[in-house]
Amino acid sequence: MTMLARAWGITRSLAIYHGQPAKHRRARELYGQFLSPGDLGFDIGAHVGGRVRTWRRLGARVVAVEPQPDCLRVLRLAFGRDAGVAIEPTAVGARPGQARLELSSATPTVSTMSSTWIDSVTADPSFAGVRWDRSVEVPVVTLDDLVARHGVPAFCKVDVEGFEVDVLAGLSRPVRALSFEYLPPAHDAALAALDLVERLGAGAGGYRYNYSPVETMRFAADEWLDAAGLVRLLETYRPAGRSGDVYARLASA
């Protein structure tokens, strides 16, 4: 049954992240605001490579970071021969080492290293059918480690199911632009991630923010906001439980 669930989970992810041409067009428009040909992008939580595919079509070089064994097989099959993609089979955290990754075979998009996040989201009805049915020990590096190895990214996407704060805690310098996931049941964790981003940008002129609900690949606000404005915007989405991604770019960029 576990093998069937794993096969179903990966097939579902491939359909969601590679099987929607209209979404890919919108994704190129969105990420084209942050990545130009030759730029470097970090995809932290690359999953089955939906963002990797989009960024490569923009001409960007990509560091695809993914610890899930099944997702790694897909990434290596799809991009293993692409010199513009470096696949890092690891998790990212506040410090290097090892950690336990809780896997959801049927819904691999919600595999996580945060037990607190699991506790937060299981109370939400939208997670009623989700099960974390196995776990693996994975290596952990920091964003600073990845910067030392590959260079400073123009854009860094962080989508690690509640582990965003730990990931950002391992970065000691601002990057030009980044994104991190927002999930209403884990609202406080998103605010903690926002606080880290604010501190990162303080010495570089500060960040401005926007929000893209779910997988719309469209920004919710017509203008980029300060941190307080972003929090007010997130509060409008929170009651409906609409998840999405927070985007941040340096005001000087």
C-alpha cells in the first residue's frame, strides 16, 4: 500500500506542477520579474521541479534543493544532464547536520521536518486526509553553505512546509529577492519568517512585499508593501484559509 501511495503521490505532483500550461505561462511572467538570463536561483524544496523548469526557460541557472528520495529521482531524470541545474540532495536548516524528515507518501508536497507545523495544520479540515506515514534521516546544510558553494542567488524560493524560519535562520546576508510559503493555520510561523527577512534586509535598504494566493502566480496587491502592510493583507486571506507565497524584494533592487 505504501508503494502505491508513493506512486500516486508523485504522479499527482507531476500533474499539478508540470501539467498546467496556463499556470506555467503565468509563472514565467511572475518569475521573470526576479530572474533574467544568467541569473542564479535557489529552489529550496524543489519537489518535482516545476519551478526549476520555469526558471530554466527564463535562462536562469538553478540550484534545486530537495531531500525527498522519490522527488530526487524525478529531478535527476528531468534535469540530471542539464549543466544549468545543480541538484542538492539535502535539506536546509539553521545549522548543518542531520534531521528527521516526516514523509507523506500520498501527498509528498506536505513532507516536513517540523513536528510543530504538523501539529498546527492537522487541526485544519483541509488536512483531514493527510498522513505522515514514514520518515527518513536526511543531511542538512545552511543557505550560507549553499551561497559559499554556488554563489549569491538573485532569487531564493523557500517552500519547506513549516521549516521556513529554520531555513532563513541559516542565511546571514540579504539576497535581492526571495519567497516563502504562507499557510493560514501556521500564521505565527509566517510572522516569524517575516521578522527574519526584515532583519536580513535592514542593512540593505529594507524589503518590500507582496503575496500570491495558492498557485495563481499573480500578486494580490497592486503595489509592493512594507511589512505592516503585508501583515494586514495576509489577515484578509487568513479567515478563508487560503495559502500562498510571500514575495520579498529589496527596495533598492
